[in-house]
Amino acid sequence: MSSKKHTLINIITSGSQVAFVGIVYYFLYKFLLDELGVKRLGVWSVVMSASSVANLADLGIATSMVRFVALYDHQKNLKRVPHLIFTGVILNLIIFVPVCLIIWPSAYYVLGNIIEEGYLDLARQLLPFSLICVLLNSLAGVYGSLLDGFRRNYLRNFIFTLSSIIFFGLSFWSVKKFGLIGVVWSQVVQSLISLLLCVAISMKLFRFNPIRWRWNSYIFKEIFAYGIKFQLTSITGIMNEPVTKMLLAKFGGLAFTGYYEMANKLVMQIRGVIVSANQSLIPLMVKESVESKKNQYFSVLSISFAAVFVVALLSLSSVNIIGVSISQIWIGKQESIFINILLLLSACMFINLLSAPTYFSLISTSRLNPVIQSQLLMAALNIGLGFLFGNFLGGYGIILTWMIVVIVGSLYLLKSVGFKTVLSFLQKFYKTALMIFILNILSIILSRLYNNIAYIIFIVNICLSLSALYINLVKNKKSLH
């Protein structure tokens, strides 16, 4: 299989996997809302976010694996890969297990200060199982990174798609029988299946024994030197989305948090499709940085930025054009909180997505300082502005804070590699890009004013945007080669 075809398959399957998981969550959230109510959905959201604090133990091991596996593959030094994986797994366990044991009692206490009376016991019951999910997912990520590094992303995508189907089926059965805690039990099973399948497929493809002792001190130093900077991003990262949900529960209430969770899940699944496709390009970025091709007119970074601009703009605009219909179908009514949050999150996530290619470019070239600095900046803003705006504006104050945090952090990352470098490909059709941008903004406004024809506006917007893009690409075809 040619390199280009391999890359295309990885991009398509990565995007498709996240999109499929999004569809699964769409039906799951509708089911949970009908069965349990929005407040219990809010409890689940807060507990899972509190448990994700355990990711402060993540030294960027899985991400560093992708980089080093791709590097060893490029250098034809595959004998080091089994040592790399074993060392990464042991390091992961050494760090994650103690951290989870520390977070359990800490989060147990914190939940008592943010969860409404009547729901606290339930939240505390969910906590240990959600921590187990975090640990299992971190181990699955290490083995999954082996597949990513060898550009076998499509296999990892298949594993996580299959486990999502199992999760949905188990949740449908267990919620009716055990209530909300059944969802978390189903998540534990899903995480375990993902881990076992990642290990089994990695063993079959690369013929190594996962329990054979292969600790390598030199590789440990490589992972640690690269990953210790990621530790800072993890520590500051816990002050972002998890803190946002905790502040929402405190200042907006569990119902507001539940609607936020649904809107956020929809936006984050769109983001996940695009980010996952971009992540598939890390091996190409590593190869490009090693070979330092001076004769390339456009870099992988600049091309991926242009693609993200178009795809993110069209997809995020589309869900807002038909946002009222989504609310009516998903929630059962025209819920203004959900619709408004969806629009606000989409606006800031569009800016965030534009920084995704930059983020992966920095990772592939081992330039982690800008990533750390942006996370520190975001964390400081989130804590400081969150309490200020939350006290005055309630739940919407926390949403406003999150918007500012995401936009500032994203622009900082874009600036770190230079706007000229990032925009070089997009500048080839900047007039069309501007026209498409304005068209999508106008379509969102019109859909709010004339909601009865929102689907017509949606179809017209997609057709006009894609037509303008196609005409421009055909016009500039020769100059792009």
C-alpha cells in the first residue's frame, strides 16, 4: 500500500471512529436523559471530570510513544520498540496507581462541596469506578500508540469503535437494572475490552511478549525527558475542563451542568473527528522534521491548517444552523440553555481547532515549551475569571470564562510557530475562505430568525460553501503542485 493511500485511510478511519462514537453518545445521552433526568446526567459529568484529574499522572507517555515509534521506524531500528512499549507501560503503572489512590479521597471531599444534596451519595459511589476507567484507558492509550506510530491507526480505530458499541449495549441494559451506576460499570468493561484488544493486536502484528521483562533505562530517560514537560501540561490541564464543570455545578446547578455536558459532548465529538484526523499526521510531521525538506513549497502543517479551517467552519456552523431541531429531538423540547451553550462553545472551539495542527507540529518536533506556556496561561485565566464571572453571571459566567480561556490559549499556540508559516497554504484562496466564513455566519443568524426553514438554510449553506471551495481549488490547481 502506498504511503499516501495509507495516510488517507488513517485520516478517514480516525475521523469516522470519532464520528461513530459521537452517534453512540447521541443516542446514549437521549436515553439517559429520558431514564434518569438531566440532574443525574450532570452528576455523571462532574464525577467523570473529577476522575480525569488523575491524568495529571500522564507524562505524555502515549503521545511520546507515537513520536518515538515513528522515529525508530524511520531509522529502521525496530528492535527497540518492544523495550519502548514495556518501559512505557511500567512507567504508566508506577505513576497512575498511586495518583488514583490519592485522588480518590480528595475528590470524595471536593464532591461534598459542589454536588447538590440528594445526589452526593450517588456521586461518591461512581467515583472509584470512574478512576478505574482512567487507569485502563491510559494503558490502552500506550498500546494504541504503537499502532499509531506504525501508521496502523485504522486498527486502533476499529478497536475503539467496537468497544463503543459494547458500551452502548451494556449501558442500555445496566441503566434499566441498576440506574446511573450501571453506566460507569459499562465504561469499566468498555475500557478493559479496549485494553485487551490493543494488547492482542499489537502482539500479533509485532510479535512481542508483553509480560517479558524489557525495562530499558536509556529509553526510560528518553521518555522521561520528553514526557516531563507533558507533566506540566497535565497538571495545568486539570484546572481547565474539570474545573469548568465543577464551577458550573457550583454556580449554575446540576441541570445547567447537564445541558452543558450535552452541548459540550456534541461540539467535542466534532472537534474529536478533526483532531483525530490531524493526529494521524504525526508520523509524517516527524519524518518531515527529520528530513528537513527545504524544497517543499507547503508544509504538512500549513496544508492541515487549511483543511481544518474549512471542515471546522462547516461542521460547527451546521450544528448551530439546525441547533433548535437538535434540541427538540435530543432533549425533547426547545431548550434555550442548550442552544445558547452550543453556539458559545462552537465559537471558541473553532479557534481552538485552528491551533490543533500547530499543537501536533510542536509535539512532533519536540518543542513543548509553547504548549506548556499556553496551558499555564489557560489555567490561570480559568481559575481567576471563573470565580469572578461565576459569582456575577452564574452558569453563563463560567461559559464566558471558558470561551476566553480557550481562545487565548489557542491564539498563543498559533503565534508560537508564526502565523505566516501556518497560513501559507490558506493564503492561496484567502478570498474564498473569507467568503465562506461570512456565508456561514450569516446562515447561523438567518436560521435563528427563520427557524422554520433552518434545514433549507443548512443545505444552501453547504452547497454554496463547497461550490466556492471547489471552484477555487480547480482555479489554483497548477500553482498548488
